[in-house]
Amino acid sequence: MMRVAKNSAVLFAAIGFTMYWLLAIVVPVDLLREIFNSLSFGVAVMVLITWAPAAARAFTAKDREGGEWQLVIAIFLAFAVVTFQRMYVIFLD
């Protein structure tokens, strides 16, 4: 079995960016925009679901000596903004 890479997220991001530009040559711009709006909405929702328990613990933590709780809340809030912005674009625009 072939080992993919030590950091598969970077590999998949590079493949995704390459596929986007290859698709942009063939697919009309409006259709490509709709596809990637839906994909980014799905990814943002998955990140929100994944980070929700950690964000809830960070919001309710009693001992806030370090700053790592701010990172968790910042990631959660950034993807909440992306999710609501994508919802606006998909449903109301």
C-alpha cells in the first residue's frame, strides 16, 4: 500500500486547487461558483460541528491561564462567519 504523505491536508489542498483551475477552463463561471459555494458551505458546517464541543468547553472554562482557549474560539467563530456568509450567498442571493 502506498503511503500518501506526512501532511495529507496540504496534498489534498494542492490537488483541490489544481482541479479548480482545470475545471475553470471547461465549466462556465456561474456553475463553477455555485459548485464551490456549496462545497465551502459543507466544509464550514463540518468544521463547526467538529469544533463545537471544544468551543463550548472553551467558553465555559473556569481556568483561563493560557491563551489556547482563544484559538479554539477564534477558529469556531471564523467558520461560523463563513457558514452564515455562505448561507446568505446560497439562499438569499
